[in-house]
Amino acid sequence: MRISVIGCGYLGAVHAAAMADLGHTVVGVDVDEVKIAALSQARAPFFEPGLPEVLASAMASGRLRFTTDFAAVADADVHFVAVGTPQSSDGDAADLRFVDAAFESLLEQVSPGDVIVGKSTVPVGTASRLAGLVAQRVPGATLVWNPEFLREGFAVQDTVSPDRLVYGVPAGEAGVRAARILDEVYASAVGAGTPVIVTDYATAELVKVAANAFLATKISFINAMAEIAEVTGADVTRLADAIGHDARIGRRFLNAGVGFGGGCLPKDIRAFSARARELGRGESVRFLDEVDQINLRRRQRVVDLVREESGHLDGVKVAVLGLAFKPHSDDIRDSPALDIALRLADNGAIVTATDPEANPNTRKRAPHLTLVDTAADAVIDADIVILITEWPEFTALNPHEVGDLVSHKIIIDGRNALDPETWQTAGWRYRGLGR
Ligand code: UGA
């Protein structure tokens, strides 16, 4: 099929490359010239495992190209909109500026019979509004809302083999036809038996935010248990193992620690609350405000632990291991690690931080933070070491070797990712979160 992908960020670039690799002819469009220049040379503009390989093979096949010129999408029959919906600068709601701009430009190129596929995470009601715009501007074109559930770090795998496909379609023949076309786009996943849920716009939009709200709630639930464990001497990790054996609960997404960050979960729950308030149903999701608060408290808890261990923050040398919001990513959007590093530095601690992939992004965002290349460099003469992003190279650190480099053997394990006994046996004072 001939496909265009509007927006070549974490979602769109992967989607474009994966669709071309699956055999479709794809053009990726973005307004960011630097991003398009990199992608045009088959270089990924961000760190995502597997993406460079898929980009290279798709570019070599001749089926994938990238451009800043919107006119290029006119040749395509299916148009994916994958632009960002960040948090507004003045509140909790999603900023739809990029979505609206993408539709404006796109509708100038779309032909009757084309299918426009929204992938961006939007407040419920947006698809129906945009469908009105499509009907007015290009009668005969159809809008589908097809939310994306990929995880950064596994984006390629999640795009090629999603665990479900959701199509929000209009009623009637146009919706049936659009769903058939999407089945063709996703033929390999559909053929492999991936469940396909065909539904209306509002349900499709809500599936996406409900999924992220549920995941965020699960994490904050276990972090709330960590707060209770901290005052009772219980171990939240053992608690999670024990309740996780109940198949109705499940062990995944029950890792207590510094909580969730990234470009999705935090802003999606806030946007969901804001939208619910607009709809007069604020009370239905008021618990999400608490989910957010619990999450943010865990960041402060790490700062408080440093103060507890040192008596003060001023002049304390802290090594921060990890800056990305999670391992296998260079994404520092709403990253707990970066937030904690900055809170410590703002309060007088002497912070030396490192991340295998996120140093360049951090340098741009927080040029005043001292960054080094490796954990071994970061821990030299440290009074306290904090593990915040559980990269394998950090969790595999040898406590004896690290012990030889630091001033004081105190480690705060912000992800409960280390074995306390191993570190304690090597002479370290170990502080986990909720254990
Ligand atoms: C999340 C969802 O998992 C995806 O399904 C969704 O498509 C995506 O948002 C999106 O909306 O685009 P992602 O942001 O890549 O994906 O990251 P997650 O793997 O969900 O992790 C989010 C945060 O939760 C990370 O900071 C992670 O460290 C934290 N986390 C995760 C915990 O604190 N504890 C856990 O047990 C699991």
C-alpha cells in the first residue's frame, strides 16, 4: 500500500520504517529539517533499539523516504498522523496544536477515497471533531482513530507485532471499508492472529488513555504500598512478588521505585483528568490526581533519603546513575532521574550524573549539570551513589569495585533493582524504596 506518516518522532519514525519494512511504500513527513535530514540518511534521530537496522533495510529497499514537503503525501492512499500531543504550557490539558496543524496541511493533499489514520493520543471527542473537518474539506475521505500502544525501548517489536489493534471508525459502509484497508496495512499482524477491536471513535480514544491510566495507577498503587512499607519495616518487593502471583493482579508494572515518567504516562493522566473535568465528570477520574501525587512524592523521597543519610544536602557529593526515564531509551521527558538530579543540585548537592544514552539530551536541557561518560567516572569520591535508571550496566555494577572509588559506601536504589545483600556484604549501606 502507499502510506504517508505525518510526524517522525518516537512514534512516527518507527511506524514509517516498520511499515516500509513490511512491504509498503512509505513517505515520512515532518517539519523538523534536522530530523528529516538524519532519517533520510537512515540515521535514527533518537536512541531506539532495532530502529537503525529497520531504517537501513527499509531505505535500501527503496520503499521509504522522508521529506519536509507535505506535497509528497499526495501519492499515498493511507495517511497516518503521529504528531505529539504534549501537556499544555498553562495547564493539564493536551496541547493539540500539532494535531490541528498536521490535519490542516494534510487535508490539502488528501483525495476522496483516502483513509486518514489518527495515531496521536488525543482527548476523547477529538476524532469526531476532526471527522467533521475531513467531511467538510475532502468529502469521500475517511478518518479512523487507531491508537498506538508501543513502549519506547521495544518500539519496533511493538509496531510489527502489537498485542492488539484498535480501529475507531465511523458508522456505515465508510467505516467498514476503512477497517478493511487498515487490515491490509497490518496484514502481517492480522494474519498472525493479533486481536482487532473495531469500534467507534470515542471508545478508541478512551482505550488509549484508559490503558495508560491503568498502568500509571498500578505503578502508583505499589508505590503507595512502598510508603506504608517504609513506616512498618515491610519489604514492598516481596509484597509485589506475593500479590503478583494472583493472576488477577499479575506481577508486571508492580515495580516500586521512583515512579513513572516519560512523554506519555504523566501527561496522559493529566490530560485525561482535564478532559473529564471539561465533560463534567471530573470526579470519575479524580483518583488520577492522587496517582500523580504519589508518583511525584517518590522523587522527593529520594532527595529526602540523601538528606537523611548526610544530615544536609549542601556540598554533598552525589553520583546519579541514570537520566533517561527508563532504560533502553534516551528520552528525558518528565524523567524522574533528571528531576531528582536537578532537585539535588538546586539544593546545594554536588551532582555528577551519567547515562549510557541520555547524556546528549540532558546536556541540551540542563547544561549546568555535570555529566560524565561512565558510572566509574560518576562515582569517584561520591558521598552517596543513587541508581535511578536501571540500565543493565548499572545493575551489574560490582559493589567491591565501586566501593574502591567512592568516599562513602552509601547506595540509594531508586528502582529496587539491586540485591541488597550483595551490596551490604560488600560493606555498603543500602537504602531501597519501600524495602
Ligand atoms: C507507555 C505505555 O507502556 C505504552 O503502552 C504506551 O504506548 C506509551 O506509554 C505511550 O502512550 O506512547 P512508555 O512511556 O514507553 O510506554 O514506558 P513504560 O514502559 O510504560 O514505562 C513508563 C514509566 O513507568 C517509566 O518511567 C518506568 O520506569 C516506570 N515504571 C514501569 C515503574 O516505575 N514501575 C513499573 O513497574 C513499570
